Amino acid sequence: MASVKAPQTRAISAYGYEQAKALTFAKYGEPADVLRLHTHSISPAHSTNLTVRFLASPINPADINQVQGIYPSKPAFTTSLGTTEPIAVGGNEGVAEVISTGSGVKGLQKGDWVIMKSPGFGTWRTHAQSASADNFLRIENKEGLTPHQVGTVSVNPCTAYRMLKDFADMNAGDWFIQNGANSGVGRAAIQLGKLWGYKSINVVRARDSGMEELKADLKGVGADVVVTDEEVQSKEFMARVNEWTNGGREHVKLGLNCVGGKLATSMAKALSSEGHLVTYGAMSKQPVQLPAPLLIFKNIHFDGFWVSKWSDSNPVQKKETVNHVLNLIREGKFKDVPMQEVKWDWNTEQETLVDAVSGTLQGFRKGKGIFVFGET
Amino acid sequence: MASVKAPQTRAISAYGYEQAKALTFAKYGEPADVLRLHTHSISPAHSTNLTVRFLASPINPADINQVQGIYPSKPAFTTSLGTTEPIAVGGNEGVAEVISTGSGVKGLQKGDWVIMKSPGFGTWRTHAQSASADNFLRIENKEGLTPHQVGTVSVNPCTAYRMLKDFADMNAGDWFIQNGANSGVGRAAIQLGKLWGYKSINVVRARDSGMEELKADLKGVGADVVVTDEEVQSKEFMARVNEWTNGGREHVKLGLNCVGGKLATSMAKALSSEGHLVTYGAMSKQPVQLPAPLLIFKNIHFDGFWVSKWSDSNPVQKKETVNHVLNLIREGKFKDVPMQEVKWDWNTEQETLVDAVSGTLQGFRKGKGIFVFGET
């Protein structure tokens, strides 16, 4: 009996060649100018090769910076996708399903879900072949998880998790303050912090409308206090921090900063002595200004965190962190960030995909952009 | 037979009262405006009291800031020196000799040399009485040491010592870069670093004359490279650092900053990945500016160091550090900084003493100001 499914226009060749599409660039520039949807074929997996089919790949701000050429980790440009000019595949995070393995592949089999062990693999594509299973981290138990959840666990939740754990000596009852509280990292920090008993002061950009909804939304996932960037920089802010923290008896040991500029300085002032301000982004493009007395007399430490470098240096810890977060998701203790799905089927046009990438750095978004692969 | 010594005009009363003078202030302000030479008498030591006679007390820049009221640690204002208005005694560092002890004093006896365990005691005075021996750290072996050396060991050499030891993982062959290289801390860092096998890039203020002498002077105590602040901020500086450090194969793991502003940012850029910039002063009064990529992608850490707080929190380690430096001095391995002596006899006028304090923050000095007590 004939299937009711629409006929697919793509074909797998008689020799087992897989047809694939990838969002690629041959030179750095604005996504709209340089991204091209490239079609190529993938040979059957043999020896230690394996072929994967992507299920979901988010669009992170750092991915855009990488396409623009202003990100310190550079992608690999290669002619192995059948071009004369070397090209790179965009994207650094995602989840894929193993669809075939060479006879020499150990530890992974058809049907397994994998995420990237390190950035740089190129995840904005329907299929990929890897020379080795070493590029992937196997999801030990995919039950109860969606591709959306698994595909976005590596960057934002891991960043929030390690920043909360690895800098200040945080104990239940301690506070942290963060800007970009509405971001993927921000929401992950609120939730993880709450699970571990930390209280949070959450800074979001002031906006003309929707402020009350946003506050309610963040409080719904566990935020103790939500304030605007303008409030943080007001004269009254220190007095308010003092109120929230029981006259300073509860310590604000940690600040998480993805904005920079004067806002970061104001946040540093709200930290208790010996506190840490950890910078993981610079949305304002302004440097962090450190009045010397904060450094010398309050002994505030200023550090940075880059999940890419951390992942490369701590592969075992990365696996543990990912598994811990996935378990929390499975147990219903950790909610997804709001996402804006971009469906990627075989027939999806280049323009649709490029628009999704280009829109990521602009203004207030309804959620995190994520490619979700359908009929590929 | 009569002594040839000039007759002293001061008297010790029949009841053992000691006459003392102290450089004091009743309110914060510029040293010339607020410092007064105050004469008072000290009762005989009894129970756990002990009386000391100062031998040498330096004038540190932080002491001036304390008189100005802009230093975070405030001195104790008291009426115990016989005034109706509470006054504080200036100075935070120095060496004194025990001249009498109450019967309840343990661990200290007449003739012992002591330094202050913590700042805040007030060292710009001929004599002092302390309610307890706990304020003092006994010099175990004063043989071969001058009061100048012992009186200046607590602040500058301890600051340099702990900054070199406690922030970066420094090994023989590693580099550090520091500004204010001609200061007490700077010269101590050069010498201690050299003893431990560290190489140093030393930044001094550009000057119209005497540059070659200064370079030779600092190289004489162990500096590997001496450069001006202007050179550090030039485009070619990174290439020069690269040359000195064998193409970057030798790492610049540590920066010591007492200036701030753009100079500190330039120094941070010269650090290797994972480096630490430790701020212990802010001579430029400009904040340290941290471009986010230095924090995030190079993982440079920005810390502060305050020897006062460190001393209070680490009394045992302070004693060890002081003893280690004093041993190095005794063995001829650690040279005094150049000093500008201000002799303080019983008859020395207030104006002479106040002028010495006022001059400390001004321009290029021939050496560190230090009160050396004679006939008191």
C-alpha cells in the first residue's frame, strides 16, 4: 500500500551516497552576504568513518561572530565538500543521529544521538561524515529528551553551570548578580542557581513594554529579584542590594557579566568583598572598567569564561556537566529556554536559513533561534 | 667623667614617666594642614603594658592617603594621649625597641626589636605604650640588620613577595611585567624575582634626564628589561615582548600594576594566556580598562592585593615572609631601597617632620622617606 507521505525529491544513489546540504561560507563577512546553501554527496561510511544526520542545531551569537571573522576560534576551511574553493560550515552546537558507521567505529552505533565534543565541527547542515567517533559525545540516555533540549545543552547551560560552580565559593543562601538575565545563559543560571539554593539578582535591559511579563517569566523559573540596567546604575541600587541581602549579612559572591561597560562596574560594586565578576560576553562592546579600590581594598576578582576553551581542556568534566543537566531536564527540574524554531527540510530555501542567522543579533527576540531538521 | 654628648633638654620624671612626641591629626586633610607634633607623657608600664621607643618609621604613600582620609582603613582616634579632642597618630610601619614591660608581658623583653603586626598602630612617634604585646611581631634575630631595613620590611617587600608567590604559577624561567619598577615594591619584586629565577620587564615613567642611570640601577639589582610607560603603549611593544621571551615560548605569567589606566591595559595585553594582572596601587587615578576578549578568550585574571588585609588574615605567613626577607638581607642577597632619611631628635621641629610627609607624594624622589630616631 502506498504511503500518503509526499514524495521526496531527493535521491539516495544506488551506491549508498547520501545527499546533504550545508550552510557554508568561503570568506568572512555578514551572514547575509557570505552564507551559501551548498549541496553535496556523502560517500558510504567505511573503516572509522561515520555518517550522522542532524536533528537540531541552534544559532548562537558566537556563531555569527565566527561567520563575521571576529571570533578568536576560526572554523576549518576545506574542499572536502566538493568545492574548488575551501569552505567552512557554520554552527558549533547541535545534536545528530548516527545513521551509518564504518566497521572500525567503536562505541557508537546507528540510532545513537551525539553532540559535538568541541566547537568547530560545523552543525548547520543536514548530514555530515566524520573521520572518527572522537568528534562526538554520545548521549547515554536519550529517553524523555527532545532534540531541542539535547541540541542546546553544550553552550548555554554548561556556561552557566561552570560559572556558578568554578569561581566563587558559593553555598546555599549566597547570592549572585547577573546581566543578560533573559538570555539562554541567564535563564540557565537562574534555574541551576535555584536548584543549588543560590539567590539571584537579575538584570535585564529596560524596555517600554512587556517588563512586567518578563519579570513574571524570570521569577517563574526562580529569579529572586529582577531589575533593569538603569536601576543597577542608579544611586539607590546599593541600598536596595543591602535590603535584599539582609543588611549585607548574606553575601553577593558572584557576578556574571555578558554586557560590559559601566553596567559591569556597577555590578562589581554590588559584590561583597572577595567576590568574583566573571565576564563571558561583551554585548555593549565596551570594556569593563575597574576602579582600583575595588581590586585592592575589596579584593574583587575579575575573571573570564569561554566554554569552548573550557570544553577542550576538560572533556571529562564536560561530559559530566552535560549529563547532569540532561538528567535535570528529564526530571522536569530544568526548563528549555524559549526557542524560535526554523524548520529545515530538504526543500527549505537558502534565504529562509540565512534570514534566521542574520536575525539572531538583532534586538529583542522571542526566543533562541534553532534549526530543527525535518525531511532531509 | 662628663659625657661629650649635648645635654638633653627633656626629662624623665621621678615617677618613671616617659616624655613622648607624636605626629598626629585630629581631622582628615592635607598633611601640611592637619599634622601636629603633640607632646605627651607615658606612664610606667605595668601588668600587660609595654613601652617601646621607635627606631625608624617610613613614610609610605598609603600613610598620606590615610591622613587625607581617602584610605579605606581608618586610624583609631583617641583621647588617650592626653587631648580633649580625639587624635590619631600617623604612620603604619616601623621598628621599635622595647624599653620597659609590665610584669604580665610574655614573650617580649627590654631590648627586643619589634615591628607592627598590623597597620593602624601609629608609628610616627618617638615612644608608644601598648596595652598588649599582641600588637607586635618580635624580630627573632636583629644581628646584622639596621633599623632602616627592619623598619621597611613589612609593606613593600611583603607586598612584592606575596604578589610574586600567590597569584600565578611562577617557575624559574617565567616572566613578570611590572610598572612602578623604581618604587619600593618594584625594586623588591626585581630582587626577589631574580633570586627565584624569574625574569622581569620593568616599566618606569619616561623622564628627560637620568634614564640611562635608572636603567643601569635597576639592572644592577636584577632587572632583565627596563622600558618606559611610553614604550609599553607603542605599537611595537608586543613584538619586543615576543623577542625577549624567545618568540613567546617563555610565558609572561604575571603583571604587577600600581598605576592603572591605559598602561595597565597595555601590560595585560603583553601577558600570556591564563596570566594574572595584580593591582596594588592606582597612581594614575585611572581605572584599569579590561577589553572583554582579554578576559574571555585569553582568560587573563585581574586581581588586587592589599598587604594590610593580607597581614590581618595571615599572621603566621606574615611572620614567615618577614623572617625570610630579613634573612636574605642579612645574607646580603636583598638590598635596601634608596632612602631619604629624616632625622627625628627630641628637638626636631614640627615643620621639618610635616615637610617630609608632604613631600612624599610629589614627583620623582631620591628615595623613600624614613624617620630615623636619634636622641629622643
